[in-house]
Amino acid sequence: MTRLRGRLNAVDPLNLTQVILAEGKNTNEKISKAASQSRILALTSIMAALVAVATMIAIPMPPPLSTITFAPIIIFIASILLGPSAGLMCAAIGSGIGFMGGSSIGTIMVPSGYLYLFLLGIIIARGPMGFSVGLIRRKNEIVAMIVGVIAETLIFFTIDTYLFGVAIAVLDFGTLADLVFVPATYAVLLAVRRILNITYLA
């Protein structure tokens, strides 16, 4: 209000209407930006919750794979629609919560003494996965998802090489099985865009 008075005193009375309209426009822009940020935060929270649920519903796979979940589909969709920051948050937070939930109810089996180590591993791997997909999405969404899976796999491999050696870490390349979710995700994206009449939400 003080700034407005200063501007009113500094201008010709004939331009008062323009000054008032400019102030109103700035205020509306700030309100619109705040509302948009709140919407993105709310959607990110919802997607993180969905990632958590999908992570808990783990399907056992034959060796050398451990389990497979539908969480990558949700991570891909969130990262593409909402961008890299939202992709990072929903992937890391949702995967962490889902891993803890799955290990508690028995859908995710963790060797004794490795719970928090594995928890940290999935957060470190899945967060950059979501971020990289969101970062590349506007160039090529399919390539972005492929890069995300590769990034996740290489992070798991690097961590396990350091902790357990290459012989064990090689099994992490089974994570490349998440590539099967790329075409499924693209089909879901097309349907969502058709229903909501949008390309991106952020």
C-alpha cells in the first residue's frame, strides 16, 4: 500500500487509472502463481502416495530379478506431466514410503540388517530417475523414460558394486525390466491428455 501511494504521488493525475490497473494486474499474477504452485504441490503429493501404494504391491519375479512393481508408470507420468522437481520428489518420497510399507507387510523381502541400507538405495536411485525423465520430457518423452530406467539401473549397480562387489551388482541390470512400462505409460499419457485436454501440467 505504501508503494502504491508513492507511485500515485509521483505520477500525473491523468495516469492514476493506469497505475491502479498495473497494481491490480501484478497482484492477480502473484495470486495466480501461488495458486499454480499450490496445485503442483498437491498433485505431487497425490502422485507420491500412488507411487507408495504401487511400490508396496510388489510382484515376485524369477531370479535374478527380485520383485517388480507398477511404480515406474506413475513416476513416469508424474515426471512428464509435472516436471523434474515434482518427478524427483514423488519418486523419492513415494518409493521410500512404499518400500517401508512393503517390507512391513511382507511384499518386499529385505535381508536382516539391510532395511535402512536398501531404503536409502531405492530413494537414491528412484529420485534421479524421476528427475531425469522430467528434465528430458519436452525433447522426447519415450527417450526420457528410457534414460530414467537406465539412470536408475546404473545407480543401483554403482551402489551395490561398492557395497557387495561386481558379481552381486550385475544382478541389478535386471532392473532394466522396467523398460516394459515405457509403452504402457505412453498409452496412459495419451488417454489422460485426451480426457483432460492438456499436454503438461507444469
